[in-house]
Amino acid sequence: MVKDYWTLSEVVEIFQVNETFLSDLEEEDIVCPECGENASTKLFPHDEMEKLRIAKILMEEMEVNLPGVEIILRMRQNMIAMRAQFDAILDDLAETFRAAKK
């Protein structure tokens, strides 16, 4: 079973980072954890975990600064959205060709 959310302590352990690293990412709006039942509980959904993974690689291995990480992640999200639009267009074209053959 795949988890839907990870706690702050689990994220710190998984990524081997400190809470300051996560706070810096939050301040730059790079990651946006959801609040749990009480305000002090931060929960990280799968998409935020992926952003954390990429941010850590960019910062530690490629020496990208926080504003650069934000730009790269935004560009990545735009590319994913464009790919989805392109795939939808191709699906529509394929359906049009199939309907024309009938």
C-alpha cells in the first residue's frame, strides 16, 4: 500500500534533511505541506514529496539556489501541463482519423 501523506518527521528521515531546509522551501513556496488535525502537524502529499526530492538534488548535487529551484520546478510543471495538452490533441486527432475511416 502506498501512503497518501508523510509527516514532517518522516520527510526529515526519508530525505536526510533538517527542518530548516524544509522551512526554507516552504518560505519560497517551493513546497506547500498540508496542515493536519492540529496546526502544528504538517503533512506532505506525494506531489510535494516529488518536489522535495527534485529540490534536494538541484540544491545539493547541482548547487542551484532557492530561487533557481523555484523557477526550475515551475518550468517543469509547465512542461508537464503542455505535454498533457499535446497528448490530448494527439488523442483527438487519432479519434478523428478513426471516425473518418468508418
